[in-house]
Amino acid sequence: MIDLGALYRKNELAFAILCIVIYVVAGANFRAEGDDSLVMLLGLLIIALVLYIFVRNAGLTEKYGLTKKIYNVKEMVWFLPVWIVSTGNLWGGIHLNYKMPGLLYAVVSFALVGFIEELLFRGFLFRAMLKDGNTVSAITISSITFGMGHIINLFTGHATFETFFQIVFAIAVGFLFTMVYYKCGNLWPLILSHSLIDMFSVFASDSVTADRMYIVSVIIIAAAYCIYLKKIPTPDVMTVPAEGQIEE
């Protein structure tokens, strides 16, 4: 059995990549049971609990921004562009895609996805790459990796063309969220926004026009907001190396 604590101490980047691979593989199997399945809900719940307990017990909650402290809130215009992006799945109208209790399972499952993916991609992967001192590479690679992670949809019954747009959308969101995290030093706004995006997809109507309008809007908003965020000072918590308290 892999000792995550030992791997984290030895190579933080390898730890992040392993966690992502495990999640992607497990997530593909969970989704094969259906987004509205109890299997998916329980599987994601276990993953979320394992990750959170690891971070808490290792003393890494401050490093990964799982605290109350949020920097540059006013300068970031209270994350308004992020909240706009969060609503996109409802732009084409509201439709109940599942019946109860599957509807509830899907909503909770996607809320868990928001927590898990933000911790993995913005927390573990981005922070591990940021240690090398190349901010541009850390932002770019972690954002593209996040987008490419959605290629698993090809193995869960989604059309190739649809998956392509999901990947483009996810890469844009990846850049947006990574820049926000880098400038505010806290994951919670992104966890909330990511969860809302996914949760609202449960109520999204089947509108190709609305979906494409959403993707184009996200790309424009992400580009504009990232350019704006560049001028905001980066908090020390993101520039000063923060080591965990994992004991040998």
C-alpha cells in the first residue's frame, strides 16, 4: 500500500500526479454507474474525506488555502467574474435531468467534485509546481492538465465533439481559477464556484446554442479577468514556501 505521507515528503509533484491519476481512474468508473447513482456519490465522498483528512492531519490547511483568510477580496472585485461563470449552465433554461433520489445524489456528487478537483489541481499540483519558482509554467501546465483531465468523458458515453468543447471550457476555467487562487491564496471561493458549475449542470437544458455561448463567454471572461489579476499583488502565502507538518 502506498504511503501518501512518505511520497509527499519525498516528491510533492509526484504525490500530486499520483492523486490525480487515482482520481481520474476512479472517477471514470464511478461515472460509468451514472451521475445520479449512489455508487458515484459514495465513491466521491470517500475520496473527498481521505484528501481532507490527509491535509488536515498533515497541517497543510493553510498552505492549500482551506482557511477563512482570503486576500485581495476588494481588489479582485469580490470575485464577480467567477460568480458570473458559475451560472452559465442555467443560461439555456432549467430542466430536471434526473428524478429523485437520483437528482439529490447527482447534486451532492458534483458538489464533491468541486472540492476534490480544486484541491487536486489548484492545491496539490499548482502548489507543487510553484515551488520551482516558475509561476507562468505552473499556471499554464496545471490549467491545461485540468482541462485534459476531462478527456475521461470519452470513456463515459459522451460524444467526441462534446468532449472537445468541454476540454476547451475546462482549460479556460483552469486558467481563470488558478490565477484567482494565486492572487487570493484561498481555495474556498473556487471550490464553491466549481461546485456550482457542476451542480447547475444537473438542471441544465439541452441547448447547444446556450452551451457554446457559455464556452465563448468563459473564454472571454477568463482572458479579461486574468489580465486584470496580473496587476494585483500576490500574497506572501503563495510566494513563501510553506511546508507541511508530516512527521517522519
